[in-house]
Amino acid sequence: MITGFAESQDAFAAALLHADQPLPPGITTARGMADAARFAVYRNNVFVGLTGALAQRFVVTEQLVGTDFFAGMARAYAQDHKPRSPLIIDYGDDFPDFVAAFPPAGGLPYLPDLARIEVAWTQAYHAADAVPLDLAALAEVSPEILPDLRLVAHPSVRLIRSDFPVGSIWNAHQQDEVMPVSDWYGQAVLVLRPHMDVDVCILPPQDAVFAAFLLNGASLGEAAQAAFAAAPEFDFGAALLGLVNLGAFCAFHPDKGSNP
């Protein structure tokens, strides 16, 4: 028995997203009669809206699995994932995790990370604006304090590290004619919007650990140490120059602090 407003809302939401649920109490026509058929139309409209929002956000994901498969996967997601924000652009932030646990998609192990790139793309697109760090300003820092320097990540920057060439797959689907990816290896992909457009950049493999540490708040010295341990061929100067030129940072400070 439903006794309160909150319980009534929960019952309504459950019936709205699950066709096997009974019609919520109090939902009637103007004549005061329950009408399951009309409610079913409303339910369908909700699903159309939610799955349509996912299709607009995960364009490449849909291209990879096909329209029908994506529609079924999106509908399964929508059944148990109500929007958490009034902004529909935020819907689907955890869709990649759902894809990773969705058995019918198990044959495409790279699909969740590809979807993570698409989440990062929309997040970068709507992130706050910030002026990228000027390389000249960084060059003026005294070498003595450089190891303790911490760079402030640009608000738009996101890093996706994958065991698959998801950056190359995403880039291939930005062309009119999609060509197969020939080099099948893991990639670290940086997604950011330092200026007007969102950039999707594949980092050199040896720079992935360095970038991850810096974006997590480590100092330059800490990040370099971890990078050298992971890849002896790591080039500190080239990696730092590359990340700054991409616009991955917007400021720096010499505070030591602790590594998150």
C-alpha cells in the first residue's frame, strides 16, 4: 500500500520504466478510470526520449554495433538508470560501465572504452573555458623547483587508457569512409577542449603514465619517476612539451603537498 508522496513517486517511476509493473495508483483518465494503454504510450515516449539521447551521445558506439543492437542495449540501460540531472546532456555518464557488463556486447571488448571516449567528448565540450598554460611561462620556472611543480589540469581534459586502439577506432569513424584499424595495440587517449573544438589525441605509449600522474595531481618529479619506471625510453622533455602544447594544463604551482 502506498501511503506517502515519495512512495507514490517511486511507484510511478518503477511503472514508467518497467512494463511488467502495474499501473500506478491514482493514474486515471478525466473520467476517473485507469487506462493502462494510455500509460503505455507515455512509457514508450519516455523510452524514445532516453534512448534517443543515448544515440545522439554515443554515435560511434551505435555505428559499431548497429542501430537495432544499440536500441536494445540503450533500452535495457534506461530501464534501470533514471536521469540524475535535469540536463539530458548528462544522461549516460555511466553507460560505458553498463556496456562492460552487458553480456550480448561481450564479443566487442573494446566497446566500453570507446564509449568512454564519447562520454569524455561531451564532457569536454560542455566543460568550463580556461586559457591553456603558456609554455613560455613554464620555461621561466627555475630548474631547482621544477621537480616539485604541480600542473593544474585544464577543466575539459579527460584521459582514457585502454588495452585496445580505441583512439584509432574513434578517429576512423570520423571519416566519410571508415577504414579498418590495422595496428591493434593499447592506447592512451587524451580528450580536451583547450579552444573552440574538442580534440581527441592519441598519446605516445611511453607518455601514458606521465600524463595520468600529472592529471591526478602528482608533481613533475613524481610523474617522471613513475614514467621512467614504466618505460625506460620515456623522454621527459618531449612528453611535457607535448602535453602543454596540446593544452592539457591551464596553470601550475610549486606547492609540494601530497600525491593524491
